[in-house]
Amino acid sequence: MDLNKTPIAGSGKIVSVIGPITEVEFWDHMPKIHDILHLENDPNSRMEVYSSATPRSFYCLALNSTSKMARGQVVISTGAPLQIPAGTAMLGRVIDIFGAPIDGLGEIKTTESRPLYRPAPEYSDVLATEEIWETGIKVIDMFAPLIRGGKMGLFGGAGVGKTMLLSEILHNVVTLKKGENLSVFAGVGERTREGQELFAELGEKKVLDSVSLVFGEMGENAAVRYLTALAGVTLSEYFRDSGKNVLFFIDNVFRFAQAGNELATLMNTIPSEDGYQANLTSQMAGFHERLVSTSKGVISAVEAIYVPSDDLLDHGVQSIFPYLDSVVTLSRSVYQQGHLPAIDILSTNSSALDPEIVGQIHYQTAIVAQALLKKAESLERMVALVGESELSPESQLTYRRAKKIRNFMTQSFFVAETQSGRLGKFVPIATTVQDTADILNGKYDHLPEDKFLYVGSVSEIKQ
């Protein structure tokens, strides 16, 4: 590069390239944090300004392969953060963080776009609702109902069914109530195969035109995975501001936190608790506080959260809890018992489980059922040592009813029909509450526990 030549306004040169990190020096018109830069001779080789290195140079994240980047190359600043296309043309399509289609269905034609980095709505604009969004999944509707405009977290280790449960909620709310809601799905750091299966499933159910999907799979670099979550939020905000009811699904949020941690490590920043990035809390706040409802429209979020080593006390996992209205915990021991969804009922809760919101009968039934399950849990060790027959008649009754409640909360999923061989079932909340109350009141004491496995309502047993 000829350093005697007058530089282009807003241009700089690459000083170093280390892995996915480039250092760029500028002469004038310093870029802002999050601005997008590109190579002068290749507009598709893009970088995002991450932080300042010196008064005149900046560390940048390469959003593409760095194979075309070299020291001394000229870089042009766009003067704006990354933007993705928005509009109804995004429905039924799968895109990457640049808004480019990756579904093989051709170009996306839209004239609107939105920046990935936007402030959260003002407090005075936020709308709070107390309406329950029926998922048709018994254990969730009973013990951790989803609030319309709220956030639900699905916590679990590897292979316990988080993605399956997330997909079933999406299926039930979007497929079975077609035309009423729109959905945005962000696949952050997950397998390409799972994304392909979801895309095919939505196409088969003929609801793909109500869903927009953004993918940044595990093979992408940390910057792309991090921005994929923000791209999903940006699309959700657009549809909300257009007056729509939006369901935002993300699989999964831990990979978003992990990507931020990888970026912090690459920048040699001093880590905080548990080795995570020092700004983890602000990153989680910036992500979740944009997922709110306003007077224009509603966003309800369902988030899968991977729990490393099944440790719920991991700092990355703990940073997500404060933003959730409903917490659903998946258990490996429940999964090994063959009970699906593998939800630990005693570790599952929701702020919506309130008599003012769900009604007195629902609330009372859920509380009594959890108390019964807790009491039965204390009897487990005794049963393992001496057998159920050695319990007192009252304890035997408690233990058997608790087993019926646990078995009744199993359910066949629509999205797992090909794997399980069982037809999926959607169970209304009223049916779930009534059947659970009847089990607690002893109406079905004469039926064996195994009859309650994978039924929709108890009426199916009588038939």
C-alpha cells in the first residue's frame, strides 16, 4: 500500500491477523464499536469493530474466513452496524446473520432492513399481560404455564430432550393455531441436522409460511454464533412492531453466552466468575430486555438452555434465570426411567402459577400435586430398602397416587411420531387440571399406575 497516497475517508489498513481477530489502523473518521468494515477489493470479506486497541487502531471480529485477509490490506468502514433484511418476505425462509438465504429457495426480495444492535424499548412502552398461552403439553401447562408475552427457559444437560420439547411447543402453538401467530427460530451453535429436520417438519405441516429461521450452527466462528441470537431478536422486534403476536424460539442460549466467552478469551480480557467474560451479565440483559411486549405487539420467548455437566449452578446458566417467568428443568434420571418429556416436576415452576392468573382450581391442584410428589420422594429410599408393602396404608396410597401423577404427565409428541411410533396428543389445560384433580382425589385408585403412561386424558384409559 502506498502510504504517501491520500487515504480514502473512513479507510484503514490491517495491522495484524491472529485467528479470527484482525487489528485495523485508521487515519481519520474513526469507526464506532459494532461498525462493519470490509476489504477494499472484496466487499464480502467483512469484520465487526469489537474494541479499541490503541487511539488509532481497533480489534475487529472477522465474520468470514480470514484466508483473504493479510497485513497491509486496505479496509473500508461502512459507518453502520450489521443489518439484516426484514419484512414478510422473511417468513418461510432460512437465513444467516447477513440475511442471505441458505435454504436454496432463491433470493429474498425486501426493501426493509434492521440493525442487529438496537436499544431495548423504554420502560413506559413495555406491556405486561397475565394471559396464559396454552401449549397442549400437560406437565408444562400444569406446573409451569407460559405467559403470553413472557419468557420460558428449558434447562437440561446433553441429550435429555430440550430441542424435542422446544420443537413440540413450536408445533403446537404455530401448527395447531395456524394464522394467529408468527414465529422466529434462532439456531445458535447447534447441529445443522437438527435445523434441517425442523425446516422439513414445518414444511410438512404446511406452517413454514408463519416461521422465519436464522441459523448459525456450531461450525461457525464465535462472532457468527453470537450475532445469530441478535439476528433472531431483531426479526422478532420487527414483527412485533408490525402488530403481530410473535413466538421467539432459541436453541440455545448457553451457546450465546459461550460464544461471548470465546470472543472475550480471544481478546485476552480478564475473566470473571467461573471463567466467564466480565460483561456476561450486560450481554444477557441486552439480549433479554429486547424480548418484551409493547403496545404494538407481543413477543413470547421459549429458550432452550444447555446445562454443562448437569450443573445448574454454572455461572453461565445462572445468568439467564433472572429474566425468565417460567423455568422447566429436564432431568437425566427421569429420562432414564423412560418418562418423556423428562421434566423434573419439583424443580419446575412459573410466576404464572398464581390463583389470580390460572384460577384457584388450577393453582390448588398444582400445589397439592407437587406436595404429594415431594412426600413420595421422601418414601423412595424406604421403598428401595424394604419394599412398598412395608409402608403404612396411608403412605402406600400417597406413593401410588404420586406414581400415577408422574406417569400421567408423560406425553406423546407430534414431532416424535416417526421415532416413537405413537401419535402426538394435544391436551387442553382444562382436561389436564380436571384429570390431575381426579387422580389426587382417589377417583382412579383402582387403576394400575402403568395405565397412565403416554395417555392424553384419563378418559382414554376407560375406553
